[in-house]
Amino acid sequence: MTSRPYLAVVQYDGAQFAGWQRQQDARTVQAEFEGVLDRLMGRRTAATGAGRTDTGVHALGQGVGFLGDGRWAEDVPGLYRALNALLPRDIWVERVSPMRPGFHARNSALARRYRYVIGTDDAARSPFRRPYEWAFGRPLDVALLARAADLLAGEHDFRGLAATGAGSGRPHYRSRVALAQWAPRTDGAGVTFTIEADRFLHRMVRFLVGAMVDVALGRRPLDDLSRLLTATDNQAASPPAPPQGLYLVAVRYPADLYAEA
């Protein structure tokens, strides 16, 4: 039977996963998703994620691509229902779209958007909140955070603010940031950082948040962030923010790659 590419927009609670990417002797989102695809397609079916989220990182809009049977293109609602019926409760498919030939969940992405959530109130340490935000528990200077974020707009070499050996593609370490913004949480319990870029290096968002929080606390001057954006390694970087506050919010693709476009 003829295969064709599909895109699933997937949400998951990263608290019980060792990240997206399949690993030996560890529960991962990719392994769970591929196991369901294998059952539905009757063969081994690989799933590719737009973002390789780490242990504890969540997703509200992960792009997952796979080659599925062409027959499902005539029953996309049925494929949607079948995926959600078989996936575990901490993974949910928001929607499924048949895509045009040549689509690739990671390489075709125009932009990815991440959000980082920090709790600054005393209740941030609640066991019901701790798995889903950085339980910081004290105030942060939002004005300083905003000034730090303003430095990130545009194209930069982020090797000074990412895990060693991070990144792929050409040029190797450069990303173009379209949005970098801090905002108070609507529940008044802290702040959120939203960033959108064409690509992200490994742990880049967490390193950025760690550095900006240090600026807001007065641990390092604002100018340090500019210096980190020209560094050739991460030796001077602040420790990365913890993973549980990070969410992959959305992935944007060219409209003409959707089969219904």
C-alpha cells in the first residue's frame, strides 16, 4: 500500500518521560508514539519530532511526522481517534494532517516557539506545581528580564548559551530569533518567557533563562548577556534553568506542505 507523510500535533506531560528521543531502558515519547503507529500501520513506522525535548520538558504543540498508509488520508478523523485511543494518558494528539511529499517534521519547520514558566510565589513549591514550572519562590525584576530579552532579537551565534556540541545544520550555531518576551503570569503566580526562532540548539532556552534570571537577581550585569552572544563556548554561561518549566508550544510549517492547502 502506498505511504504518505502525515503531521500530528502532539501534547504531552514530560514529567514521566526521559525526553522525546527513543532510549534504551527508558520511557520516551517517541517510543510510545512509534509503538502505537506500529500497531495501526501493521509495520515498523518511525516518528520524527520537530523538537527533541529533554527529560521533564513538556509539549503543547510538538510536530510529529510519520509515513502512514495512504488509506488514512481518506479517514483522517479515524486516524485521529485511533491514535488517541491507543496512546497513554500523558500523550494527546490535538490534530492530524496529511502532508505533501517531501515533508519532514524537523527539517521542514519554519519556526518553533517555546515557553518557560517560573513560579515566584510561596506556593510554587507545591508538589502539584513543581513538575510544571521552575519553583523559584521569590520575586524577579521583570523590567531587567525584559531588557535582557530585548538583546536576543535577530540572528546570533548561540554556542555560548547552549549545551556543548549543540546544534546541527548550516551555519552550525546560528539561530534567528523573531520573538523573545517576558510577561507576568495571568494567575499572578510568576512570570513566563516566550521565544520563537527558526531553530534551537540543545538546551538553548534553558541556558538563556538561566542567564536572564541571574541578570534579574543582580548576579551578573546585563552586558554579560551580550558577551555570551559572541562567546565560542559556554564556559562563562549561567547554569541552565531546570527542565520542568519548559514547554514546546508550537511549530510552524509552510502552508503549501499541507495536502489540503
